[in-house]
Amino acid sequence: MLTSLTLNLFLLLLNLLRPASEVPLVLRPVAPGFGPALFSITAVRDERPGRPAVALLLPATAAAGTTTAAQPVELRNGTAAALQQFATATLPAATTGRYPITLRALDLQVRETPGPNGAANGTIALHMAFEWRNAEGRTSTLTEYRGAARYGRTRANRAVVETALSQAVLGGLRHFNGWLTTAAAHDIRLATAVQPTFRYDIRQTEPDTLFYDPARPLAWADFTGMPRSKGQYAAAVFPSFGYRTRPRVSQGVVVLDIELQVYVVRTSSWVAEGQRTAYNLNHEQRHFDIVRLVAERFRRKVGPDSLTVADYQSILGWQYLDSFREMNRLQDQYDRETSGGTDATAQNRWNQRIATELRGFGVIK
């Protein structure tokens, strides 16, 4: 049975025989050489397979009879913390960065082999990914960076390793800032908001399509369809509306140009013989006006606060379908309450109601 003194002597001897652990490498802040930084590194994840020691360095001395095998060396405080501290200290401090970025370390390794006259030759391999989570909670890996470097050193001078490694990491940060500077102007993943803009198609160049223009109301010449021989209506018009979008990204905002089309198809519109009166034409014009009112309400449903970067097209489509159903309900209500235009009193009420709403939206004065 070992005594306490014997055990202590045994442990001391064991520690003396064990190779001394290598002092960790330090990533030291360097002058960034660019600015301002459009981003900040708010988190680092070490995703290297197996998370081995970052470096395999040759020992400082290679005396006769001693091993020349490279020894594992870590970064001080661990890989993730070291990269985080380096980025925080190195990136220009004049800005906090518009984009908070998570840096994913996919590969980071330093490997040394013996060189002439007892020197060490080193290679550095680096693979990083830059991830961003926008305000809507959507996470995107924006881009990746692969870098490599070589160096040579005397075995006693480990500062060369730290300098070369720091410069390699800086190269990744510099590359990402350059990428971000260019991509922010057009990459929709970097957008933080949606700003819709609207305009109406008022062309009068289509032979069969009349687009709504307050300055160009319906005329009987627009009713080119074959009239029905029987029925309760003196005339019929079938207005509708649609939209076209053209998204573009400008300074982190999706500018959504929306062209609204309120229209009547001439060949689907008809008037019975002997019914080309001003009263009947007014009734059909109000059908057209109702669609314009619905389009104006649709505009106000899809403001900046209602659209998200991730789903603005689906939100726009859903609101359009809802407005389309509203249009059909109003058209049916209008014909039902005016008895297809034959109830002059009800027609007058609808005339006033529609005109008031058109003025409220600024469509007419």
C-alpha cells in the first residue's frame, strides 16, 4: 500500500515525464483596413467536425533524440470565444453594424511541417459562413468564405503563427463586408421592410380593353358585344380589376411597384336596341366606379405595416382575393337595390354614395 508521501512523489515524477502542454495561441486585433463595417459579429458557433485543436505546431526545440512531431495547440479561451473577441476588437468601432451576424466556423486549422535548417513551414485553411436572422425571425446563410495562407518561421518565434492566423481571419471579415456592400443593394434576403408603391394603368391603346380613367368615362361605343335578345337588363358591363408587381431591393427595403388595372372588356359589354340613354349609361358607369372603389380599398389594405419580406406576395394575393369577393358582393347589392337600374330613387342614392367615396379617395374632385 502506497503511503501519502510515496503517492505524491509518484505523481510529481509522472508530471515531469509528461510533455509540457503548449501555450494557447492568441488572435490579436489588427487594423481592419476597411470601413465602415456594415455588420457586427454577435455570435460565433464552432461547427468544425469533431472540434480538434486548431493548430498542430512543431515544438520550439528539436534537440537530438527528441520528437519532432507537431503538437496540438488551441486558441486561448477556445475557438468560438477567440473568434468572437477578435471580431469585436478588430471591426471598426465607429458603427455597431446594421446587420447582426452569426459567424459559423466550419474549418480552421494550422498545420506545420519541418523546413530547412530547423525552421517550420505552416499552412492555414479557413472556412467560415455568415448567417443573419432578420427582424421577422427568418435565418439565412448569406455567404461563405474559404481562405488559405502559408508562412515560415523559426521554431522559437510563435508570434508569426498568431499574426498569420489573425490576418487569415481578417481576410474573411473583409471579404464579407465587401460582399455585403454589394449585396445590400439587390439581395432580397437582406431586406428588412417592404414599401409598396401604386399606380393605375390608364392606357387607352388596347382595342378590346378600356382601363379606368376618371377623365375618360364609359361611352356607348365601348359596348361592342352582341346584345341579348331577351332579359331584364337594358345593358350589361362586366368590369374587373387585377394587379402586376415588380419588386426591387433598395438599401435593405423591398420596393414593391404595384400596377393596378381596373378595366372593362368591350366585347363582353352590350346594350340592347333602343336603350342607349344617358340614364342607362350612368347605371353601367357606376358598376365601373364600384370596381375602382374596391381597388382603392385594396390599396389601403396592403400598406407597409401589413407586408412582410418573407410573405409579401402571398399576403398581397390573399388581400386581392378578399377584395375580389368584396367587388362581387357590392355589384350584386347594387343591382339588387336599384332593380338593375329601374328604381330611380335607389339609383340616385347609389349615385351619391359612389360619388362621395370617389371624392374621399381623391379619384374625382
